[in-house]
Amino acid sequence: MDGGGARESYDEPVKVWISHADALPFLGALPDGVDVEVWDGGEYPSDPADVEFWVPPSLRQDPVEVVRAMPALRVVQLLSAGAEVWVPHVPDGVALCDNRGAHTEVTAEWVAAATLASVRELDFFARKQAEHEWSPRLTGTLSGRTALIVGAGSIGESVARRFEACNVTVAKIARTARPGVGTLADLPELLPAADVVVIIVPLTPETEGMVDAGFLTRMKDGALLVNAARGKVVDTGALTAEVASGRLRCALDVTEPEPLPAEHPLWGLEGALITPHAGGAVEGLLERCYPPVGDQIRRLAAGEPLANVVEHGY
């Protein structure tokens, strides 16, 4: 893959396929010569051989087969912030772009909500409500606690602001150190002190399985692991064992495997709060995701560098 995406001449129309008809108004004004069609994964609306810019609907289709049908393809523009599923399928010479930034606030909102719900054990009370049982009990509190954010990108920084508003002391780590942000080398020191550990890293070969048994063992008794990254970042078996023992709690929006099988023991554990990859699934999805797509189309048509090009897997 490369980050170019431009061609030398635009005398012929630029053919764009997007995946949502309702998103057309959110692209904004497009230059003359840009031809936008909607393909939601069903029958092709026209010959795919002319498509240069593609916003795929999902991985319901075989991406290899679709890309092979698009020899003129220059850009694959994702609606998601994560790109790891697409990296193996996009050939050299085609720019793969993610939609980072579009989901920042809503994902941070999920992290804050899931953390508070877990610490205050709202999942326990919800189960008791379903059983029509009045069961008062003492719970933990987030105020005055310490949180460690593993992955201090835009989402991590937004989570930090929310936590700080709840009187939480926040430590942050990222791939590269900067003022107020450490690196993975600081994990042995920071993990044992954290009451809440938030995982919000991209899935790469370096981060796959990062939260393993050793990582979990270093977490303090009673701590909460919040995963809003990808399921494969966490060793599911090791996490299940820790939560089953009662030593740790978890709040998960992603799992490995995903969907989590109905018979998986995590479902039945009192210390586990699980949502079905719903962090970004809120109203206004098209309004958030498609304005950046319009910006990318205008960049392509103008021969300008594209934004959010995926390199080295993220």
C-alpha cells in the first residue's frame, strides 16, 4: 500500500462507490467530474472496473474478489478507525485509509460509561432487576482512584479528560513518549498501581496478545480491565481465569473470538460486563463518518495527499 492515491489526469470522471445511500448529503460539495454511486454489497450498480475510490460496506463480501474486479482502484476508504482486517487484502499501489477521529468521542463515552457501570456494579443490579429482586449492597467508586490508559491517542486523551472530571488520577502510555505520557517500558511500574486499566491500542503484530497472563498478574487485586481496542489484544483464557477467581473485573466491548460464543464462561461471570462491539454504534453514524470521506474524495480529485493513510498496520 502507498499513500498517494492520485493520478496524473482527471479529464475522465472519477468513479466513487460508497456504501450508504443516505450518506450522500454528508459528502458535501464534490468537484465536477466525480461520479458517486452506491453499492451496499449486493448487485454491482455498474462496472466495478472503473472504480477508483471505494468505501466498502463491510467484510460480508470477499475483499480479494472485489478488489480484483477493480483494476483502476486507487483508494479504499474505511468507515472504521481500525484497519487491521483490511491490511492483508489491499494490494500495493492502493491507498488504505481509515476513519480515525470520527469515532473518538463516542468510543471514549463508552469507556467512561462501561467503567462507571462496572465499578458501581450496575451489571449486578441489572441482573437483580430482571429477577425482580431488591438487593442493596456496597460497591466501589471511581472518585479518588487511579486509571492507566494504554494507548494515549485521540480516544485515550478523550477518556483521560472524562476520568479527570470524575476525580480520577490518570497515567498514560503510548508507543512514543511525550510530556505526561510514558511507554510500554513503564508498564511494570504503572500496572500494579492502577485501579482501572483501559486498553485502546490498534491491533498490530506488536499488540496482539499484549494483555497476557503476565500483564494481568501485575494488575492489583480488585482492578478493572476495560478493553475498547480489539479482542485479540487480550488473552481471553487468561482474563476469564482472573475474573472467574474474583481477583479482577472486566468491561469488554470486543472479545476474542467475536462474537463471543453463547457457551463461553465469560458470559456468566459476575465480574464481567460485555457489550457487542457497540462503542461506536450510536445515532448519527453517517453524519460522523461521511464528511471525512467527502474530504478524501476532494483530495483525490485535486491530486492532493490523502489523510489517515494506514502504514505499518495502523
